[in-house]
Amino acid sequence: MQVSWATDQGIPGRPNEDFVAAAAGAVVVLDGCGLPLGTDLGCSHGTAWYARSLGTRLLARMLDGIGGVPQAGPPVGPPEGAHRPAGRPLVARLAGAIADVAASHRATCDLSVPTTPAATVLALRVRGELVDYLVLADSTLLLDGPGGLQEITGGPCWVSADPAGADAAITGTVPLRELRRAFLLTDGATRLADLFRTTGWDGLARLAAEDGPAALIDRTRAVEATDPEAVRWPRTKPRDDATAAVCTFV
């Protein structure tokens, strides 16, 4: 699997709250659930830190056991007594990563605050002749196979500190031979298709595949610039953080 990606900050002076990372056979894309500046998060670290921390921990857990050879060191499943979803391995790994992040800042932050940092999650992993995927909340996964393009988008953001939140993820496994490409997109990178309607999902995927994920974001910024006050296309953020990752299966 070859992965190319691009990410771009949406609001000047505010950190990019998206996160993307890839390693051999795995990729994750997260979108921190941004709230208005000044919102009490109960957390001194912030949403960008949360997305980065959850993404790196999830990617590490996804890599454990790829190819049937566990990594050295202690097991990376959920801690003893933690939520352990059955039959959906990426859910179990996400639940463990959520528990890890919560443990890392529970002593200094109030995780009971309803606005505690949260993030959407996209994850994809090649496992032998199979491809596992996970979609949690309102980011989008596009799967491009012989039958055409399949679009998978989840629901709203979720409370971040509870590993049980991973159960809300949409998951699946498809044969590697049935995929040409996969596209992992935060909602800032899907606007051309689902908000502005200047193209469909097929056109968006073609742009990202042929011209690259940075070109997709550049085109999105160009359309946003024609409506800087969000009048023609009402939206809470005239510009949003945008991240796109393109996976090509070779």
C-alpha cells in the first residue's frame, strides 16, 4: 500500500486540529472536534494535542500483529478490565488507545467536562490479503473498487474519555484484491462534494487520485474564498482544517 497525504490549517492563529500518520500497512486520520475559542475543555492540553495523542497510540496498536508476527514488548490490547469489543479488532485497538490517552492526562485534567477534547477517527489496515477499516464520527472513507466508489461517513463527535465510545464506529473488512484505492477525508476535505456540491464523490476521488491530496485541499480553499462570509453555503467555519490521505493498493 502506498500512502500520500496532505493537511492544512483552516483558521489562522489556531492550531491544525487534524492529524494524519501512516506506517507500513496502516494509516490513521483524525479530526479534533473543534469548539469556539474560550470554551472550557477541562483540559490544559487542548484538542490538537488530543487528536495527535490518540492518533499515534492508535497507529501503534494497529501495527501490532500485522502479518501475524506480534511486536516485542507487552501486549497492546485494552488494559485489564477495560472495554473489549468482540469480533471487531480495530474497535478493540481504538478502545485501548482512548483508555491510554485518558490515563495520560486524567491526573491533571477534568475528563468529566462535557466539552473535554474529542476527535473523529478514520483507520485503515492491510492484514495479509484483507483490508480492515474503521470510521468513527463525521469523517469520510471512500473505497474504490471494481464495483465503483463506496462512501462511508459516520455520525457526530463523541465523548472522548470513555473507551466504550469506540463501539459507535462503523467497521468492515474487504478483500485486498477488490480495492484499487481508499481515501480518508476529514470533513474539511469533503466540502467540494457534500457542502459546495461542485462535484460528486467520484469527481472528488478522481481529483485526489490524479492531482494529489494537496490539490484537493487547494481546490477546496479556492471555493471557500468565493464565499468568505459563509452566505452562499452556510457553515460554522468559513474555512476548516482539511486533511486527505490517498491509499493506493499495488
